[in-house]
Amino acid sequence: MTVHAAALQRIESLRSLIRYHNRRYYQLDDPEISDPEYDRLMQELSTLEQTHPGLVTPDSPTQRVGAAPLEKFIPFRHDTPMLSLANAFSEEDIREFDGRIKRLLGSTEEIRFVAEPKLDGVAVNLIYLRGVFTAGSTRGDGAVGEDITQNLKTIQALPLVIDPGSGIAAEVPDRMEIRGEVYIEREAFKGLNRRRLDSGEPPFANPRNAAAGSLRQLDSRITARRPLNIFCYAVGQVLGRRFQSQAEVLNTLAHWGFPVNPHIEKAENIETCIAYFRHMDDRRAALPYEIDGIVVKVDEMALQEELGAVSRSPRWAIACKFKAAQETTVIEDILVQVGRTGVLTPVAVMRPVQVGGVLVSRATLHNQDEIDKKDIRIGDTVMVQRAGDVIPEVVKVIESKRTGMEKIFILPGACPVCGSEVVRLAGEAAHRCIGLACPAQIREHIRHFASRGAMDIEGLGEKLVAQIVEAALIKDPADIFYLTHDRLIGLERMAEKSAANLTAAIERSKKPALEKLIYALGIRHVGERTARILAGEFRTLEKLTTATTEDLLTIRDIGPEVAASTTKFFHEPTNLKVIEKLRLAGVKPLKMADGPRTETAISSKSFVFTGTLTQMTRIQARELVESRGG
């Protein structure tokens, strides 16, 4: 095959592929590749056509702006073309843009620019006749868009009638095209996707696709329920008025009541634009909406007209792209991590990919519900992004890439760390390991076990717990009572007196109140108050460990969640082993007296302490009330 034939074959393949992705992106609002991947395809096609200019055709994607309008909308022809912008991907590209302009103008003088955030939304064209909004459309292919007038009217921020106010800006043109970007803010987008998942609908890939899908609703009542917003940034054809600069356009639009981005700045030269590029890249995560770069425009309209445009882009403006926020990759495996509170978290192990300038190879999948809602499987091709430009997350599955070899994932029924039972209690999304001796949870278990409301072991704080666990002196809470002076003295910064004080505190804690021990075990949903109720009803730990769910449900103030979590806890063999070790170590909770409890004047009454207590602490006051039945 000749070089010319090979180039033709690749060009035709790229054109077909780009047209396919244009349709997925612009018409179906369901992209299958990330923006950087699309840019790479376009760049390859552009390079091949530059090398082989005889192969360029009028219908090549490089000669067009987007995709043809959908047939379900009435075509809308723009008075002036809505061109797309050439891209810059580095600071050097931005400087080259400045140099190119100066060469075209034959000038060495500094050019004034306007620098604007580049919103990741949907470009629209708005027609105002004598100050009244009469029509609006999508960009479409740049020459002909889709008439979405009724849907645009639902955007609350968009004025339907211009209020001219006073001054020079009061001169409203007879006819005017205003260009804007429709977008959805991040938090509103999250809420929209939550509602879609709850109703069984697929989530939108990103705010831009959500905005596009909302604007393309045939029923404008649906659009009205979507959280759409808009910023206006330019004008097209204007009859009856002439603007001198881009800055004047923006100031006038703002005066007329149009939303104009507050972060737009005038720049005296290209270095100021580059400083703005760095500044916006640094603060993009703090903005309430997505931006994927900045736009730099020559400010003076006369220079814009002199520079003109190439086939699809104006020579006087450029889009300066930040590093990609989304990419596609493949989930090669799903692992399970066990957190310090026993929650099992599925984590996607992905083929490494650069996202926002960071190499990403893992992303949390949160829980089984999230996996099921998004139908994520091992082997899936997925779109991944860095949430808030920090935390990697899987946005959606590209179902068209499935081969049939993908594997459905279900969280295990046994803890992958200790083998204890994994449970999911009613009303919770999380699956949890309930093992007291689970190594993944041991620090949290020990910290809670020794805390003041539980066994109250003085001196066994968080830092010392970390040391003891790191030194492998403790593998479960019962091991606390097997610590010796000689083993403790070997720890860093553990002097003779400190070791003696700690062993004495451990010894004193061997005879706790029964409710303190029950609370110390860390049973899910069993707080201090519930522990007191259980201690009062069962009197001994042995009776509580053999209680059934039915037994527990007969107790006032004990509901289904507490009953279920308590019986599951005491049915787990590893937990019973720890309780037996506690007994063998000499831990003997004080046995509560049998028979009816003595009634006092405050029995069953509720108390609330507010303000400052002067005679005792809040804990002492609480214990005093509780000791008398309140």
C-alpha cells in the first residue's frame, strides 16, 4: 500500500470515528470517550490533512464545528456563524497565539486581551428584537442549530425583556444575537443524578451532558425542573449599535441584566493572560461550576475584524485548556478495603490513566448500592474523573464497549481481613465486619474500649494505643488485660512510672459496671443509654449473649435495628472468643441486683442540663440522675 493510500484510509477511518463521537456527544448527550481522547483524534486528522491537503473535503470534521441538529427540532440558521475555538494546551501555545496575531497584524506592539473562564457547558444563541427575547438555539454545526426557544425561556437567570436603564448602555439595538453558555452547578448536578438513580434512570456523565440533555427536551416542563443556569459572553450580529471592544460588550450585557461571569478580567498583554490561566487553574476546584480552561480574546473589535477567521475558528481568540478532568479506562479488578469502623469499601483497580495531570489507578466505588445503580463490573470500560479535582471516581460505564466477559461484583459475606461475618443492617448502605478482633479495626476498637464512657482505662490514649498495636502487643480488646509491666517498658517514651500507672489502671478496670462493659464492646447502635437498658434487663453478660432477637424486642426502647445488631454480634464466634478471654483475664462486671429496681422521686423522668454547672461536672450530674432512675 502506498503512503498516499495509507493516509487516505486512516483519514477516512478518523472521520468516521469522529462523526460517531460527535453524534454521541452533541446529539445523544452520552459520550463514550473523554475530551482529551477526542482532541487527540481531531489532532491526528488535522495533521494528516495538513500533510495531504489534496485529501481535505468540505464535509471533514476539521471543516465543521459540531454535529448537525437533531431532526426533532426545527432548524435555526444563525445570522453569523457560531465558530468553535482553536485550542492551546500549554503556556507556550498561548505565547505562540500572541506571536501569530502580531505577525498577522504586522505589529510588535502589545495586544490588549480579555481573559474569561471557559465553562464546560452548552453554547447557545439568543435573538433579541427591540429588547425582547424572541428566539434561541443551540450552536449545532455552527451555521444551523436547533430551535430551543421554549426551553431557554425556563432559565430563570435569562432576561426575557432587556431593561435598558440609563446612560450610553441604554441604547438597545433593533436586533441582536447574544451568545451564552448554559451550565449546571456541581451541587445541583449531584442532586439531579441522585434523583435519576433513585428513579432507575442512568446518571449523566457530567454537568455539561446534563445541561445538553435538559435543553433538548421536547417538553419544556421537564426542562423547567432542571437546575439550568447561563452566562452570556459575546454578541453576534448587532443591528442599530456598534461596540468598540469585548470589554464594552460584557459591561453592557451586565448593565442590561444578563448574567456575566464575575471572574472575567482585562489583560494588558499575553503574560497577564498566562498569569490569569495559572490563577484560574489553581482555583477551579473552588468554583461552584465546572471550567475546563480559559478563553483569551483580542479586546478591540476593529482588530478582531482585521484578523478574521479560518474555516472553523476565529484568529482573534483561543481556548486554553487545563489538564483533563475526565478520562476513560478499564476496571481490571475490584478489591475490598475494611475501614477502622468495620465498613467494607469496594475499590476499583484500573488501568493507570492521567486525569487532571495525576496518574490514577484506583477509585472508590463507595458501596454495593453504588455498584448496582451504575452496573459496574470487573472488565468494564468506564469514564473516570477526579471529583473536585482531587478524589478519583467512576462516573459511568461505557456499555457499548462490553464484550460479555465482564464479571458482576458482589461484596463478600465474610470479612476479607479477619473472616468474621459481614452484615448490612436495615436502613444502612454500608456492609460491616462485626469482628472484635479484626486487625483493620483494632485501633478504633481499643480506643473505644478504653474510653471514659466505657472501661475508663486511664492513660490508654490514642497515641499509646497506636504504639501498642504497632508493636503487636494487642490483637483484640481482651489483650489489654494481658499487658505486663515488662512488655510496656519497651515502648518508646514509656518510663517506669508510666508503665506502673497504666498496669494499675488496667487492673482497676477489671470490675466495671455491666453497662460500661456492654458499651465498651462496640455493638452497632448500642450507645451508653441502650447499654444501661440492656444491663438492667439481663443483669449478667452471660444472659445477654444468649438472648434472641425476640427477647430483645420485648424490651421497651429496644427497636429492630438494635435487636438485630446485638444478636448478630453475640452470634459471631470471634466475638465470643474475645469475651471468654476477658473472663479468663479476670474481668468480672459487677452483677446487677435481681428483682425490681427501687423507685425514686425522679424514676423515668428526663433531664436536660443547660448553661454552666458550678457544683459538679456534666458527667457527674448525669451519673447522679441515672443512679436514681432518671
